[in-house]
Amino acid sequence: MATLEATVPTRGSEIGDALRESLPVVIAIAPFGAVFGALATDAGLTVAQAMGFSAAIYAGASQLVILQLVALGTPMWSILIAVVALNFRHVLYSASIGRKLTRFGTVQKALAFYLLVDPTFAAAENRATSRPITKRYYFTYGAVVYGSWILATWAGILFGSIISDQRAIGLDVLLPIYFLALTVGFRRRAGFLPVFLASATVSVLVYLTLGSPWHVTLGGLAGIAVAVLRAPKTRTVAEPS
């Protein structure tokens, strides 16, 4: 009986795990939230508009892309296509993680999908390999990451003038390195290497030919295609008549 009780997650352990695992994410995303806040005010957005931007859209790369395209005078339809291409991976995220949210109601799933960004997806997928995803764990993790992004945006608005060149202090390479670390975290899963190589190869080729942001979507679809082709085929046993 003692062994069984030790394996049952408690309320405190679920929240504690989420807080501990989200800390590295907060450290990684904070500079980019600050950069967005600084760029948003430079682009002429008010404090309320910049904060609302982060609170409603909640997609760091897309927010930066929108600012850049608006500054270039890009037509709205072109901006929408670019954002859809960049964020299409979230459709894949929700398709994967949605099957594992068995303890979530309809409204809870909708909120979970709203909070489903790259690090939250990686953390939930990793958690699902060893135990069920609980609402306490998921929403604690998601709320910490979401709140940190909002606070980082606010800090960038207040102190953005201090960051004159993000490349000079290496902020432009921090996010790609972080995402690479998230990806490598799945290296022990069966079929990881061929899926990773296919996705990486297609992403690089598309980036060099079509350019950003299509490399994100097409690279992800290439990896999915390889995973589907490599999936073990299930045999259907005919039932006796």
C-alpha cells in the first residue's frame, strides 16, 4: 500500500513540479518578451496596445514578425498568411497533446490550447511519457509561462531603450538554442533521428529557397510525414462470423 501511495501524484507535487520545470523557460523567454515590448513602443504602440498584443496573441515569434511586416507596409493579407504559416505548428501541437488531456473538460481544453506554446507543449509531452497530465500541473506551468511573458513585455516597455542591439549581447541566438534543446530532449523516443533529420533538412532547404516563415511549417510537415511512414502497421483480425 505504501508503494501505491508513493506513486499517486499529490496536489503539492504537481504544482511543485510545474514551478520547478517552468523556471528555465522563464529565464529563456524573458529577454524576448522584453525585446518585443521595446520594439512595440518604438513602432508607435501605446503601453496598453503593446500589453494587449502580448496578452491576446501570445506568440513571441509571430508578434515580432507582425511588427516587422507592419513597419515595412506589408498588406494585411500577406501578414495573415505569414502568421498562419509560422503558427501552423500549433495545430500539430494541439492534435498531439489533445489526446492526452483526458482529465480536462471542454472549457478546460479550450483554455489549455490557448496556453499551448512551444515550451508548454514540450513539457506536457515529456510529462505524458511517465504519468497522466493533470490540470494542476498543466495550468500551473502554462500560467507561469504566460504571466512571465506579460511581465517581460512590460519590462521591455519600461526599460527597452537600454537594449540598443540584441545581437550585440547574443539575444538573437538564445531562442534557437533553447528550441534545439527542447527538440533534443525527445531523442530517446523511437524514430527520433529520421524524423529530426527529415524536418531539419527540409527546413534548411525551404529557408534557403522560399525563406521565412515557410521553413517552420514545411519542416514540421516533413517530420510528420516521416513519422507516419515509419509508424508500425496494425493488423486487423477478422472476427468470427
